[in-house]
Amino acid sequence: MAKKKPNIDFMMEYVEDYISGRMERMFFDMDIHYHIINRWDKMELEDRDIADSFNYYICECGADVGDDLSDAKYKQLIKRQYKKLTTLIEEGFW
């Protein structure tokens, strides 16, 4: 049986909610770092590679660099970063 990853799953669903249009940018921006900070230790225990990659692709190369982008460009950036993350997870890290 696969190891449960409730905190990683929550964060992935959080991003999916934004890129699918179920969440507005304002709420995504306000809460992405709150959730990552509060869930980080548990995410690392669940799967360190995914946790580190999530932080890199979604936070560092996504949310953290999109302040000056229009809403449409910002959503494109997050979608692109999310695709990179999910591809990496699907194909494996090593």
C-alpha cells in the first residue's frame, strides 16, 4: 500500500484549485506561504523530494516571482510550474 501523503495532497489540491479557477489569485497569494510553513515538517516526513520540489517549483519559481504579472500571466506561470512538478513526480526523481 502506498504511503499516505495528506499534507502533500492538500498542497497539490490547493494549487489545482487555483489553476482550475476554483480559487481567486488573492486567496492563493495570501495563503500559499501560510500553508507551506504550517505543513512543511509533515510534508518532508511524507516525501522529502516532493516537498523540496514543491517549494522550488511552486513557491520559489512561481508564487515568489509573480508579483508584477497580470492575473492571466500569473496563472500561466503557476500552471507551467505545476506541470513541471507533476511531470517530475510522475517520471521519478532519479
